[in-house]
Amino acid sequence: MNQWILASALLLAVGVAGAESDTSPAEEHAAALREAEAVGRELFAHETAQRAASESARRVRGFRRDRAVAGVLSTRVDDRIEVEFVVPGDDGVPQVRYRAIANSDGQLLDGTERLATPEPLPADRARAFDVRQRAASYPFERCGEDAAVIVLPEPGAGEGALRAYTLASAGRNAVAAGGNHRMDVAADGSIVATRKFTNTCIQLGDDPRAVALTLTHLLDPHPTEIHVLLGYRTGKALYLLTTENEAMWAIENGAVRWVDRGGDGE
């Protein structure tokens, strides 16, 4: 009930501001919103696949004692996600020692298996793994350990451009709204941008009795891919107030909509 009261109060607070412009925030930021939806959905699928593959790998004989594993790389291949546990190769080329296959949503199709013979990573995946390792060691202002590091193609940036996300871990009955970061890497390997998504290590309490969550966002005039990811993680509606333009947004089932004064949205 408190979540709904807070959401209603926020709606009333931004109603007048939303009525002052002929162009709604949804229209103004349409491209960014569609990108946030697509990337947030992809992040959740990869995060789900990596978590399931890691849990399955712990049941593989010898995995828990295998100190050579340097990191986990997940790669979308058509309608599935391949999760690979990578070890250093003698010739400097990273190798896959364990692998799991998940469906498009990140659900495992079979358990994690140890390969009879380690396989060298193809060049494109070796590059993605290098970006993953650079992001994992980058001096972001972290909020504890990373729950996952995910590398995705950068939308609309051309072949070879990658984004690495470091996703923060959360406490019990909470989701990490703070501590998530992004690194943008050009095709030539140079880091062209890094960003945080919050100024603090805020975590949202995920009370099973709540039907919606609320959050205030200071850094963008619209929801980001991390907000869409949070909605997927909780399975609840997320009401987000962006302070730059005093706009209210609803994120539900992976879709973002602007909430106007009457609550109908766009």
C-alpha cells in the first residue's frame, strides 16, 4: 500500500510539469526508450543464463576447485545464449573449459558440461572476453562484488563496438539499483566512455507483498536499460521519477511508458 501511496504522490507532483510542453517526454526520448527496453531485456536474459550456468557448474566434478577459471562469457547465437567458462591458454589465446547452452530467455537447455578438450575462443569472443576482463578490473565506484559482467554489442555503433556492464550484487530481499556501471569500447579496443547509473549504492527492498516499487533517478531524463533490468528482476511495476524533467515513468513487463497527469500515459 505504501508503494502505491508514494507513486500517487509523485504523479501529482509532476502533473503540472508534464502539461507544460506540447511534446511529451515519451516522444522526445522515444529512441532512447526503445533502446533501454531492448538492452534491458538482453541484460536480464544474459544475467539469468550466467547465474543458472554457474549454479549448474558447481555440480560438475572438479569445478569448485578449478582455480584456472578466469571469468564467464555469455554470447547470443541466434535463439540461444552460450555461456562459457574461460581459462588462460598456453599460447595466450583464452580457452573454454566449461560450457552451458540456454534458450533465448536465459533458461538452461541442459546442464553445464566440462569439455573433453578445451577449445580456443574464436577471435570475436576472445575480444569480447578481453573487454569483459577490462570492465571487471576497471576502477568503478563499486558497491561490493559484481554479481555479473555482461558484454553486448553496442546498439547502432557498427560492427566491433561493445558495451560491458558490471552488475552489482544485492542483499537478501533486495535488488541493486546502485553500483551498476557501463563501459563503451570502440572497435579498435579503445574505451570511449564509462558511466554509472546512480550516485549511491541504493538497494530497493523487494517485499513479496508489494505490487510496485518506486525510485527517483537523477542522471538521465528517461529510464535506462538498468531500470528495465530492475523491473525484470523484481517482476513488479517500477515507477520512476526523473528529476531533470520532473517526469514520471512506469516500467512493467519490460515496457516503458510515460505517465501523464491523468495517468493514461503514451
